[in-house]
Amino acid sequence: MKILIAEDETLIRLDLRAILERHGFTVCAEARDGVEAVELARSTQPDAALLDVRMPNLDGIEAARRIYAERPLPIVMLTAFRDRATVGKAVAAGVFGYLLKPFREGDVAPALYAATARHAELLAARRRLGTEQPKRIDLDLPSPSGHAWPVRIERAEDGSLDVRVVQR
Amino acid sequence: MRVLIAEDETLIRLDLKGMLESAGLQVCAEARDGVEAVELADSESPDLAVLDVKMPRLDGIEAARRILDERPMPIVIVSAFTERSLVRRAAEAGVYGYLAKPFREEDLLPAIATARARFDQLSAVREQADTLADALAARKAIERAKGLLMEHQGLSEQDAFVRLRRASQTSGRPMRVIAEAIIETLS
């Protein structure tokens, strides 16, 4: 499993890489700030990401949001911030795990495994929703006079719905 | 949020309970082994469960699997053991978090928050997909029944539809049920 790590402090980044490699993960990219994290997520296509929150240029939560918007993948935050507001922001950004610094080696691999498994489930459910959602539905609605009104519902590219009565 | 906790060591259980309650969560059930955890998950319908792994009678991972077979819910595992085989089993069973013991409050609360949020997200997507699948199946059945009525009774498409709708109104049954009955009889 290929992991992207983003951490501005070199010592912690090296430590994290060693821990991940010891647990059988491949560290495919090391970012030193949020902007690099977004770029490396794009260029190296990791299976999961481990992001610090406070980093130069772009913080880890905003980086998580941008990475996820480009290509959904399981993200675990690793941070010294334990206040509810920061946790809440990370949760809202869609992260699957949140570990506190100083982190403990025993928590890192389990968080990634659980995050990856649950994220795969979410993607499968979304795929099902996507494949079962047709672009166009034709149906008959009963009119007050007892006749059927043929109605067409079409979904535009932006997801909005257009409903109108059609002639068949 | 109502939480089920399962932990065989009384002191750790009390500690866990105190931690959760001071964070504003309600501990609705305390299990001392995996079997009790499965029973209490069924009878108390918690919103989330925190389970130890090594417990008498039934371990926490197998308990998680059985709980999730009955009803999906977010589960966080806390365990002194973090070998890869155990973690893999837990991930496959469907848990959202896995923390090493001795667990820390500062890790447990965010783990619960992310578990709950991601679980709600998955549930919403699944529910949407199910609703859509139902609606599509209903539409298919109605189209098919309409076609059969047109073919067997020489009705126009509109008359066939009116017939279906009347049958639905007079019987008080959904159009899909009427359509399926017609398909059963005529095909």
C-alpha cells in the first residue's frame, strides 16, 4: 500500500517513514507543506495519506479537502491539535482517522488499515449509486382528468434535475 | 450519543466510561465480555460501540462482526494487541477505528467523531442507492405490466396505465405490487 506523508518537521517525517516501512507500507511521497501534499497526491497516486495539520503554505485540513476533491482516498490526520473545533473541521473535510501527536507507533498502521477498509466501502456504495442513477427517467403521472401525463426527468451534468411534460 | 462499551477489566471499564461521560457522551451499556456486548448491542441499540479485543467467551473482533451482522453501527476497537493479523481481521469485520492500549482520551474522542461521521456518510449513500434501486425496480415492473395489458387486452398505453392506477387506488396497494401481480398472471 502506497502512502503519502505530509509533515513539515523533518525529524517527525523521517520517524513516520521508518514506522510505516517497518509495518510493510511503501512511502511513495513526502510533502513538507500542504501545497506539496496536493501536488504529490496528484503525481504519485497514493492509496492513503497521512497529513499533519499545521504546515506552511496550506494547512493539512485544507490540503485534505483538495486532495479528496480531486481523487477520493482515505486520509488520516496526525496533529498536536486536540480541540473540538480542529477535529470538527477535519471530520467535515472527510478524513477517516485522527491521531494526536506525540503519536504512538502502535496506532499508525491500525488507523490506516481501518481507514482504507471503510473508505473502500464508501466508494463501493457511491459507485452503486452512480450506476443506478440513470441520466433520464420517463414516467407517467396521473392527471386530474384521469389521463396519464408523460413526464421526463433529466439530470444535467451539474447534477440538477429538469422535469417537464413531454409528447411521445 | 449513546455508546456501548465492552471491556472485561473493571478498572479500565470505569475509566473508559468516565472519559466518555466527561466528553458529553452517554454510556448506555457496559459489557464484560463479547457475548454480553452482542446481546447489549441488540437490546440497547447504541449509536456507537467501543470494544476491547481480548475478552472472555468471545473476543471483541468476533463480537464486532456479529453486532454488524445484526445492525450496522460505528465501532472503535481498543486493544493492547496491534499485530497486523488482528488489525486486518478487525478492518475486515467493519470497524472504523483501532487504538492501542493504554488508550488516551485525546485519541479516543477524535476516533469516535470520525467513526460517527464516516458511518453516517456511508449510511446516507447506501440509503439513497437503495431508494433509487427500489424506484427503478417499480418503474420497470409498471412498464412491463403496461406492456402485458396492451398485448393481452388490446388496450392503448394510456388505458393500460389508467387500469393499473385504478387497481392500485381501489385496492390501496402500491402500483408496483399491482404491476407484479399482473406480470405473474399474464406472463
